[in-house]
Amino acid sequence: MKKARGLIAVTVAVLMLSACGQPDVHYVRDEAGTTYFAVPSSFTQLDSEPIEQFLSGGNPSSVAAAVRAQRVWSTAFDQASRPSVDHLLGSPDPFIYATVHQLTEEQRNAVSLNRLRDFILPVTDQVRELYAQKAAATGQPLLFTNFMLIKDEELTLEDGARGVRVRFEYQIGQDMQMFDHTAILDAKGATVSVMLIGCESVCFRKRAAEFDKIESTFKLLRLPG
């Protein structure tokens, strides 16, 4: 009888959700089913391919790009009234980028907590220095300046997974942007899952609690086998 009552309760809850229209969150999972998170439905999901081309810096028609595409899954969400992937590094409205990388053997041997911190943007002293040296050598102006580290914590997760969560600020152009970056290495050292949440610093400080809630849903799924 208890099982029957439970089934009725679940059925009623589903019917009530359907009656109320669309759910208030996007439930997201990568193609391999390793990583899960939830994003408010006020965000618009975007094609993240332009972001991948920007971050990889390679020729999208190359063999290397095709191989990388087989190992990398990503998605992006924008809360701006006119959503755009261009808002990844600068927007008064929140932007979310998430990616899962299946590591090569070489990458598995080189991965570290500092590598997780620098997975998307330069965060550690060493990588920020290398970034500045490269810009000076090529005569290119620095896109990222006035770095400030706000929070840096190491994550010890269930089943042996580990990771980092860092919050930091950069000046990009005329605006100060704040980012919350979570990167998780699975227990086998085979995949890295990353979520980056950002918006202008004024926006971020006002809405940090909302971003904490989104980040808290970013989890590795326990798969059978």
C-alpha cells in the first residue's frame, strides 16, 4: 500500500509540473553522460563551437580540430536579452560555459591541480607570466589585465575525484569581469569537467548567491561499471 501511495504522489507531481508549463531550469548532461548540472531557464543555450575555435586557436578545418572535436564536449548559456557567444569574456549579464574533455595519455600524465586552475583562462602566477611574455614577444596587447584572485579552494569529491574552484577578476577592455571557475578531474584521471560562470564584476557581486547555487549542481555522475 505504501508503494502505491508513493507512485500516486509521484504521478500527481508530474501532472502538476506539466500543468504549470515548462520547468524553470535546463537540466544538462554531456554526451558521454559523465557530468550533470542545472541552469535557470531564463538562460538561452547557444552553439559553443565558436568558443571552442577561439579557445583552441587552431584551424577549424584541420585534422587536429577534428580529433579534438571527438574528445571535447561543450555548451554555453547566456542570460542577455540578445544572447551571443561573444559574451564569454565580457557582458553585464551572466554567461555560463561548460566543457568536458576526454584526456589523451599525454594530458593524463601532465594534469595537476594548477593545470585545472588554468584550464580556460590564465590563473596561476606561472601561466599568467607566460601569457604576458608571449604577448610581449608577438607585440600583441594584453587582453587580460589587473588580475585579482578572490577565492581558491581545492575540492575532494566522492569516489576519488578531485578538483578546484577559483573565483577571480580581470580587466578586459574597459570593464572589470569576474569569473567563477570549477574544474573536476574524475577518479580515473580520464576526464576534466569545467564550468565557468562570468559577468561584469558589479553584476557578479550582486548575484553571487545565484551563481553559487548553479555551481552547486555541477556534479560528476556515477556510471555503472
